[in-house]
Amino acid sequence: MKNCNYKTGKKIISITGTPGTGKTTLAEKLAQKLNAEIINLTGIVNKNNLYAGIDKERDAKIVDEFQLKKFVVNLIETKFPDSENIIIEGLLSHFMPATHIIVLRTKPGVLKKRLELRGYSKAKVKENLEAEFLGVCLEESLWCKNILELDTTGNVNLNLILNWLKEGGRIIKEIDRAEDFCEVLGEF
């Protein structure tokens, strides 16, 4: 799917990351500060049946990304035409039109605990830890000129995000957690 910046004069902020990194929590906090509308992709996919099927082995929906993107663009244009700030949050948000992308990252031990608390199977926890280790969401976001990679293991500095939103650019920390991942993935 081809990605491009959405040219409306709006700030469309994508918040992405592997499950358990805090996308929904950050979206809610940031929306309050920016008086922004939130588009929750998981809710949209489920409510509007924007998936082609279910991958039973991975216990995941197979999302129709083209239809999801079309739905989101229509939502922005019809439901939020006067909104200056829109936040799109969800695992696939970095595939949606955006002016800014925030990629959330979390230390593997903390992420593992969060996913286990959600009741994820051992295989699903491992798959998500591997995606976090490889930085899949970050790699898939590199098309955007404004990217902020943010560690959400502890407290998040909202002022850092607000300043970045004003100035733009790329803040990629190249977080190296190989040692942490070896320890956690060794448990599988």
C-alpha cells in the first residue's frame, strides 16, 4: 500500500507500536493536550468488518488495509473536516495517511508482562516480542518525514512530544535492546 502525507493543513498524528506499548493510553493523553479527535483503528475494523478473515493460528484478524485506509480518509474528510489535530491510533496506523508518526517501543520484560496480562497465548507473546525486537513498526514508518521513536517503558514526557509536533523532523533513538531480548526470548 502506497503511503503519502495527507495534505489538508491538519496535523494527522499516527501512534503505532506493537501491542502493549501504550498506543491507546498515549492517544487519550495527547488528545486532551491538543484538543484532537481520536480514530481508533481496532474499533473501526471490528465495528465495520474491515477484515478479510481470521488467522486462527495467530489468533488475529486479517485486516483489509486498502478498505481501512479508504474508510479512515473518508472519516477524516466527513466527520472531522474542521478538526486541526487528528490522532490515528492502532497497530496499522503507520499505513494510514499521516503528517507525523509516533512509534512506541517498550522494554521486552515489561512488554511480555503486559501481553501476558491481556491473556495472549505464549506463541502470540513471542511473535509480538520478536516484532518489537526487529523494530517492525519503525521500519514500516520510515516513509514519513516526521517520526518520533518513543520509549514507553516508564512515564512518557508529553512536552517532548508537543515540542516535536511543533518542530517536526526525525527523532529515532535506534534503541538497542538485544541483551534484554535475548534474556526474555530465552524463556520460550
